[in-house]
Amino acid sequence: MRHILIIGAGKSTGVLVDYLLKKSIEHQLHLTIADKQLESAQTLSQNHSNAVAIELDVFEPEQRKQQIKKADIVISMLPARFHIEVAKDCVAYNKNMVTASYVSPEMEALNTEVKEKGLIFMNEIGVDPGVDHMSAMQVIDRIRNQGGKMILFESFTGGLVAPEDDNNLWNYKFTWNPRNVVTAGQGGAAKFIQEGKYKYIPYHRLFRRTEFLEVEGYGRFEALANRNSLKYREAYGLKDILTLYRGTMRRVGFSKAWNMFVQLGMTDDTYVLEGSENMTYRDFVNSFLPYSPKDSVELKMRHELKIDQDDIMWLKLEELDIFNKEKKVGLKNATPAQMLQAILEDSWTLQSGEKDMIVMYHKFGYELNGQKKQIDSTMVCLGDGELQTAMAKTVGLPVAIAALKILDGEINNPGVQIPINPSVYNPILKELEVNGIRFRESETEYLGYNKLNL
């Protein structure tokens, strides 16, 4: 038997484990599922004969090293900041490793040693990053292999509610880490390149600079810029591209409404609110509004945001119950962002039986034989309930597939890497299609941008 150590039994790990257990007899796999909460690991193991659940504290070095020594490959499903401790042990004991997280500077620093030992450290193999890399590079390489020249690449991904459960005015619920949603876009201006011109969107303007997208069968979406769209220009081989833009998808109207929180300062994560543990929802809102001995919190809010009582923006705020005088947030020494997150989780948590949805949209503009063309590629994945969410599928499946193909020797190029080589993305995308994650393409004439708007 070949031993796979899976560290972390979080939301995406269930789909990953399911896939590997189904393959366990044919591929002679034995899974060790390790988590600080033994019950979480036991739930995922399903009492399967080829799986065992153990309690593991990743910050206990001897315990961690003991398990890594036994493994043939290690999958880390821990929060990104904890991967490095696992990675160092994998180098020390000559073990391949797979994670869904971005390559950190600390991980990149291991590259020389990883290559020297002939090891594979596959990172960014979830959904975004991950499926986006693979599906984009497959088309980009195909265009280049035909002799085409890339002139535009835009890529958008959104974690949303499935249409049948889209039942609030925001057309949104948390389908993944709520903190990432609340703090999205902070830490510097969004930057991208458009028709050869560098463009920047500061945080306070980010949610008012959106573009619209249509996905056949699923309607209209809006997209807002990611913080650094230029990050993968070199990795994708797009050094001379004229337009490069990556963004996040939401339903139309979300960004305009979210901007109310941004303008009031409720998404700030840099300071602590005094007496936060005693604040009601209403107290929290009032702390960002001017003092008035006569005006109500509601009246001050409408005046500050310049909206009317019958405005859809106001109705969206009321729907969140943020003016409740009784309900306390109950967080001690909390930042505004942490308080807002707790309030939103009351309204935006998926209920039992509700399903999520992942939407991905790529645009490729290119020139071939003197003609300019555009390929639009879209993928929609719907969840199947609480354990088989769309997010869990699109993160867990590519991680599991990559790990198995590394074990089987189908992926064998050493180093700290992301899935942008054909030898990696082709077999993984093919297997994803078998499991229902597939892209639809359409080709049209490339019209470019209106020069007056640059």
C-alpha cells in the first residue's frame, strides 16, 4: 500500500478524501487523515478499511515528523500560513507535497533544495488559484502552438449561491472563508494593464469600478479587480500582452451595496473597537456615524450614505438586521472588520440543504494569420449539499487528482511549482471533466477596447 498523509480536515477535505478512497483499491492507497479535532478526521474517514483518522497538532514537531516519515506523499489542507512547517519536514524526509495555497516566499525559498532532491511540491492546485491556472494555460498554449499572439487575457472567478437558493437582496451568502470576503481588496491598490496602459484602483474606489459579464444559462454578473493582476504575467508567458486583468465575480448590485460598508469604515481591520464585546448591532453601526441628540441611527445612516428610505440600498441594509437594539456581537477586542463579519454571518450563512456555485470566466484575445479573435471560456459548478459543495469539489478534486498522478509518476517534473505545464494541467483537466468540472468555449471576432476610454 502507498500511504497518503492528509493534514487538515476542513471544508474541502471531504471531497478530496472521497475521491481517493474510491481509487484506493485500484491504486493501492492508504489514507491517514490528521486533524487537531479527531472527530473531524473520523467523520471523513467513513470507517473505510483504507483510511485511518488521527489527532495531530501540526505545532508538535515530533508528532508531525513521525507521521510525515511514514507517508509516500503529503497533502496539506491547513491554512496557508502553516504549510511551511510541513514543507520543511517534507524536504528533510524526501516526501512530495501538494497544497491548494499560493506559493509563499518561504515556500519558494525551498525550490533549489526540492529540485536537488527530485521532489515535487505542487501548489496553487485548488480552484482559484488552481483550476483557473490550468484552464487558462491550456487555451493560451493552444493559441501559441497555432502561431497566435496573445493580446488580451481576462480571468474572473466567483463563489456564489446556487440560483435556486439565491433568496436575499444581496444575491450572496458566504460559501468559503468570510474573512477573505470582508477584507477583500485591502492592502494596496488593484493594478492591471489595459491596452498597454497600467491602471490602478485604490481600495476606496474598488467597488465602484466593475464590469459586466454574461454566462449562458446563469445570467449577468459583475466583476471587480483583484489586487494584483500582473502577478502571473511572467508565469503565464504573457510579458508583452496589452491587456491583463483578473477579478472576482458577484451578482450585479453587490459591489455598489458593499461599498456602503467601505465608505463608512466598517471593513477596516487595522484597529480595535473599545468595548466591542458589549456592542449591539445598532451600537456598532452608530459608532461610525456622527453624534446627534435628536436623529435616529437610521436617519443618520441614510443621511451619511445619501440614500432614501425606499432605495434598494436601504432595503439591503435593513435585511441584515443591523439596527437591532438587543442582539450583541459578543466579540472582545474586535476590529470593525471582525464585527461586520460576525453580523453578516447571521444572515449570509448557507442553511441546511442550500447549495453553492462556482463560476469561472476567461477571455482570450489573440491575433492569428492577420485576424483578431476572442475565445470566451466559462465553467459553472453547482454544489450537491453541505459536504459536496461546489467550493469543496473545485478545491478538493484537483488536489486529490494531482496527488494521485504524482504518486503514479504521471507528474514528475521536480521543484516548487504551480500547475501551468501541459504535463500537469492536461491530465488533471481531463480527469476533472470526468467528474463534472468542464469548460465551455465560444469564439468571436475580437473587437478590443474603445480607445477613447483608455
